[in-house]
Amino acid sequence: TNMFGRIIGTGSYIPETIITNDDLSQYVDTSDEWVVERTGIKKRHIMKDETTADMAVNAAKKAVESAGVSPEKIDLIIVSSVSSNLILPNTACFVQEQIGAVNASCMDVNTACTGFITAYNTAQSYIFTGLIDTALIVCAEGLSNIVDWQDRGTCILFGDGAGAVVVQKDENAVFD
């Protein structure tokens, strides 16, 4: 019978370095009040020594630990990012190596804001067709490396970080 997957573990990672709206106002025409009024954002976390792929690994490790599954049980790793430092091998392959998910096939998706939904729908499709039992989805963005820090219309919006989930086949799961 066809089944869907249920999220059984989550993990996240954010860099320690923080840039506040007041920090931004030192080199771009903005203020804390202006940014908060338009976006609700007060601060953003920015990479220093880590990379987008490193953040992905950190979030993935936490999700796998939270799920209580061994990395060898993961059948598929999907990483969503438009700002990874890796192209070949892709970020999902890097995550696979770093967490020891030796049985997982790997793919990256490049869909920006809808990255998690795209990766989640893909994992659910694989589970539904019976091709896999367990997937690791990681969304990681290191946008501080590509944002124009002189453009107040965009630099106020973006920070760096990663989130991950483990999705596992479950006969009671409902795909909504």
C-alpha cells in the first residue's frame, strides 16, 4: 500500500555572528525603525568561518539525532540552497559524507524561497511510490556571501542559516 512520510526529527543551525539593523545603518541608508516597520526583522546571523555546506551538515546532524535514526538508514538526502559554496560534488553529497549516510542517494534543489516545499514534496513522492523509507531534507542558505550590502532594499532581508528534517514512511501519515 502507498504511504506518506511523517517528520520524525528536526535540526537547525545559525552562525554566532549577528548583524543588527543599527549595524546596517552604519553603511546603508536605513534605521532599526525603518527595517522593523517593513519586515519585522531586528537582526540577522552571518557566516564568518563556516560555509553554507558546513551549516547544512550541522543542521543535518541535529535532525538525525532528534529522529533517533542511524545515518545508514537514510535512503535519500535532498539539500535545498541557492547559495551553496559547493557545486560538484553537490552539497547533499557533502552532507552524506560528513554524517555517514552511506546508503543515501543525494540531490540538490535550487528553488530559493520554496526550497523546503520542493524538497518535502520530492521526498514524499519517493516515499509514496515505495522507493524509499527515510529522507533527510536540509535547507541551507549563505546569502551574506552574495547579497549587495549597499542595497538597503535587499541587504536588510537576508541572513545565513540552515534547517533540516528527517521524514520517514508512516502508515498513519497524511500528506496535506
